Amino acid sequence: MRLSRDFFERETHKVAQSLIGKLLVKHVTFFGQYIRLSGIITETEAYGFIDDQASHAYKGMTTRNMAMFGNAGTAYIYFIYGNHYCMNIVAKERNSLAGAVLIRSLEPIEGIGVMKILRRSMHLFNLTSGPGKLTQAFKIGNRHNRFDLVENTNKYFYVEENGIEKDFIIVQSRRIGITSETERKWRFTMHVKEPGVSRYSPSKYLSKSS
């Protein structure tokens, strides 16, 4: 079942935590075929508004961050370091003006062959183990900025409940790659219980900087 707008109309960090284990889905056309790509969300980070100096929205609305001020459940896509895109989903309480969740890594599930071609990599763990990698693997770019992921007419790009059962816990930690608000523990990662092992270990699909 696809996630509704209500799911994203909550405190940003709570949405970031709840997204762990959900399924990101995008259908792409590839050599005349319509192919479903999907991956389990394994790592997220929350970014708020005026309460969060690390957020793009902290200093107010700009052309770049306009999507963060839009409807909850829409995509906020931006270009970074001059070479890749990052995917965020707008998530905020109804009385808040801005907020978004960065999708940092996925565990690839469907369409892995296509992802390997798009990523030019045959290594499974290298397909979606970082924010720039997953956007490349899913053909996500600037044209998807402000795209509504929960609109009923949207049949090809959304987040849904995951029917694949996994035994995992969610670990909360500090966000990475920022210079302010470094003490805030708004990074969430999936730690999977390995078969036959009594402890939880970090998922292999977390971003390299994990």
C-alpha cells in the first residue's frame, strides 16, 4: 500500500525514522520496456526549518530549496558537489513551513539488472549505498524536483509499505557531512539481525560514510 500524505505530515525526524524499512518504487522505461525498480530504505536523515541550522530551509525560501516549503510527500531533489543528485521527501507538521528527509541509502530489491547498467557497476552493494548512487540507480534527477509522491494520479514514483519481512532495529545517531547542529541525533539506520547470530549488525547497504 502506498504511503499517504498523512504519513509525511508529522514531525520531520519521526517521519525519517518511520521511513526505515519502507519501499521506494520508481518505474522507468529502458530500451522500450517498462521496468519497476525498488529498494528498501535503510538510512535517512531529517532536516527541519528555523530550528535546524543544518537545514537548507534555515535561512528561508530560495529558488533551490522551494520544494521544502511545499506539500508534505513531495520530492526535493538537489544537485551537489557538481556531480550527483540527492533525493529528499518533504516531511513536516501541518503548522510547520518546511522540512525534509534525505534518503541516504537503499537495499536494492527489484530491477537490479537495470540498476547495474545505470550505475555502471556489477557490485550489488555499490548500487544504492549512498544518496548520489541511489538517484543514479533509479534515474532520479532535477526533473523530479517537487514531484508529488503521494498523488493518486502518480503511477510510477512513490513510497509504499514493504511486504518483505526483515528482523531489524533502527539505530539513531548524529547526522554526517554537516558543520552545525552536529549533536542532533536525526540520522536513522537499519541494523539487520543476521541469521543464526544473536546480535544486530549494521546493514551492508548503508552509505560509505556510515
